[in-house]
Amino acid sequence: MITPTRRDLAVAALTASVCLGLFGFIGSDHLAAAVATPKSIMGSAAFDWEKLVVKKTKVGESRTICRAPTATLDELEMHVTSLNKGQMPHPAHQHADEELLIVKEGTVEALVAGEWIKLGPGSVIFQAANIEHAIRNVGEGQATYHVIKWNSPGMLAQREAAKAAAKAAAK
């Protein structure tokens, strides 16, 4: 007779708890989220500036480049925002994603770790996860910057689970 090791028992217990939890999850209101059709993995790509669709906004304009999973990320989002003089895209906020902003033109102020920093073309801003941040156009003309934002493996599932839990708690 083979005697199971502590490791074998731990793996069996973990597997059982995951499976039982999954059955409870699938049996609930969250079935659609659990069986959502996965997006195609984005491969190598090139994005022509002249072919990006310009969407007018109340504070300027935006160009979506991509928003898709990659071989190593749950989601890679890239877009370009142009802000009119004196405008902000939204109030200061924070989120679990990390993001990188690259100033293309104009003069901006970025809220970085609690401090407003004035930056011009070619400047790079890294916004860490869960730290309040913002950006505003403080120049005389339009300010344009590229945004690269990513979700590491498991982050989107965590976000959806948190939303589902909040929704269930509100009932």
C-alpha cells in the first residue's frame, strides 16, 4: 500500500476546495462570467498613426490602439489621448493596473506619488498600481500622450470576482 505524503494530501485538499468552489461559482449568477468566450491572443502588430480612428471627447480626442490579451498578459491596452488647453481626462483616481504615459506634444502636469510634476514632449510617466494619479494639460495648446496599460495574469478575474461579490452583497 502506498502512503500519501503531506504534499499529496495538501494538493488533494487544494484541488478539492478549488473544484467545490468552482461548482458553487458556476451554479450562481456568475455563470456568464465563468464561461465567457476568451478574446484572441494578440500577436505582433504595427499600428499606423494615420489609420487610427479619432474619437472626439468633451476634453479633446482619443485614439484606441488596442485592448486585448497577449501571450503573457490578461490584457494590454494602448491608446492616445489629446487634451485641450486646461483640460483633464478625469479626476485623480487609482486602480490595480500599472500604466506608462509618454508625452508626445504639449505640456502636462502629472500627479505622481502625491506631487504634481510639469513635463514636456518625450517625457515618460510611470503610474504604479493602487496609487492616486492624474494628468492635466497646462500648456498653451493641445497636449497629446500615449498610454500603455496592462493587466497581469489573474488581475481581470480578480476584478470581475470583486464586482460580482459587491453586486451580490448589494442584493
